[in-house]
Amino acid sequence: MRRVAVIGVGQSTFVRSYPGSIRELAFEAYRDAMKDANLKPNQIDASVVCSAPEYDKQRTPAGLMAEYLGLNPQPTFYVESVCSSSSSGLRTAYALIASGLHDVVMVLGFQKMSEITSAESQERMGRGADIQWEAPFGTMMPAYYAMYARGHFEKYGTTEEDLALIRVKSSTYGVINDRAVFRKALQLEKIMEPKYIATPLKVFDCCANADGSSCVVLAAEEKAKDLVAKPVRIAGLGMATAPINMAARQTFSGLTCAQLAAKQAYEMAGITAADVDVAEVHDCFTIAEMMAYEDLGFAKPGEGPLLIRNKETYKEGKIPVNVDGGLLSKGHPIGATGGSQIRTIVLQLRGEAGEMQVPGAKIGLVHNIGGVGIYGNVSIFSAV
């Protein structure tokens, strides 16, 4: 198979309520990525559009985006794996190029979650669980991740303060990310206020819904080197799934889909966790980032709290994680989230991350989870 590289990235500012349409929202990221790659629409061989359709009033948004962005008559695909949709889109685009079917493919992720009310949004998230055996009982995302928090607490002695320290870090970097929803530093005392959403998760342990878009342009590596000065190679990809029904899960202290996806990605890239210079992980809740430390091999099981207590996941630490503020500060526009994570890593590996830059970063990792550990994507990138 051919090697594949990222040649352009773009992202809208993530906001709580975007005033325009989904096509206008998508255009913001598309415009930035096309400018970054120095391409015209007719140079895109195919597009992969990613979102969670239950939030959209528009059916078949891939067709809408292809028309609006001037990408007809090239083929377009629609990919959905809820919160990890645009990472699944990356995998799809990679396969299209590596196989030789296309040379340049665009991955466009978007979500306008403000199209519906917060209550409607929570109900749709609940339907991401088994609608026969779980969703009718009122299960929602905070409650599911609270079960995992309880599992981690019981097995390893993790505390609410350990989780709060993750939000302190997130807010520290949210301040310097001009694309983030929340740009205010939070103190530990504020985060620890007992305003519970689903015990033991409090208000600041949870990310917020947002509107946003992201765009990633991929090319066959031999072509990428002719198009841009700093292509970023896709070195490894891993993806795995887990039972949607919680009763079929083997453990509640980690996500098996992430563990399996990480193993696949490391093997494909020919590296270990110790080789990763900077990571973006799916911190929809603080416990999700804590589990990611261990699922990805940055810490042994149960030792994730030591990383955050010792600030090892800060920019100056041994494994910087979410130095763009993560979902907790950026917000979580479902279809756009994975592409935003990829954009951050690409900028890091090109040395273009500004205040967020991890000095000398050469290998970056993106960990993107769909649902409550239903889908797990791990993608590894390297500077060419």
C-alpha cells in the first residue's frame, strides 16, 4: 500500500451557538484547510463527510456539502461513528488513498448541536446506548462515564481531586487556544465545588456541547511532497469496537476498544507508547482522560493519577496531553472533534502550534472514542 500524509488542516472556532447554517459552518474549516494545502476544489479526488446524523435536520449532508463546497462531480462518502466520526473518516480516506483508488481525499467533520435543545440533545445521546435494554431507563452520557469513574475509584483508589486536576490542566491550555469555547482558567477549589451531574462527576468534569467544523486533507505521500513543504505522515491506525450493552462489558476501569486500537496503531507505526511526544485524547469527561493515560500505555493500570498529580501530562512533562485544552475546554461538536484533534497534532509536528507548541515534537497520537467506548480510534502521526 502507498504511504499517506496530511497536507492541510482547518478548524472553525468552536462556539455554543453558531448563527449560520451547517454548510456555512463547514465552509469555515474547509476554507482554512484548502488554503493550508494550497489546493483548488477540482484537485480533491473525493470527500468524506462526518457527523452524527441525529442532530442534523438535513438528510444526506455529504451531498449537501459536496455541492456547496464545489466538489461535484467527485465521489463523496458519509461516515458516522458518533463522537469518533472524523477519525473513522480519516481511516476511510487513508484506505482510499493507500489502495490507489484516489490521490487526494478531504475529510470534513461538522456538528451544529444548537439545532436542537439541550434536553433533546441528551435524549439523543442516550439513544447511543441499546434502545431496547438501556436507553428506556434514562441512561445518559454523564451517568455512563460516572459508572466508569466509580469503577476506577473502587479498583485503584482514584479520587475526585485527581479528576479535578485534569480539568485544571484543561483550563490552563484553553486560555491560549483561540478556537476553544471556554478560555478561562479554573482553580481547583472551584472545580471541586459539590455540584454533581452524576456522582462522582461534577459540572466541570463534563465537556460541553458545541457547534463547530474541522477539515483534514490527505494525499499519497509522493504527491504530498510536491504539494506542501511540511507533510505529516500517517504512521499508524488502530480501530476496535466493544459491546454497546454495558452488561456485556468485562471491566469498568478502562475502555477495551481503546486498548486494542492503541495496540494496533503502535504495531503499524513500529513504536511504543514511550515514543509518543504529544497526544490528543478524548476527554469528554475527566475520567475519560484518566483512563486514556492507562489505555494508551502512558501509565500502568491504576497509575494514571500519578501522571496528573506530577504534571507529567502538561506541556513540560514527559507526555504532554491535550495542550490545546481538549474537549473539556474546546467543546465537543461531535462530528468535528476527531478532526480538531488531528489538526492540533499536525500543527505540533510542523512546529506551528504557537503557545501550545511542545518543543521538538516528532511523533503525535490522537485517541478518539465514539459513545461510551463503543468505537475506539487511535491514529499516530509523524513528521516527514
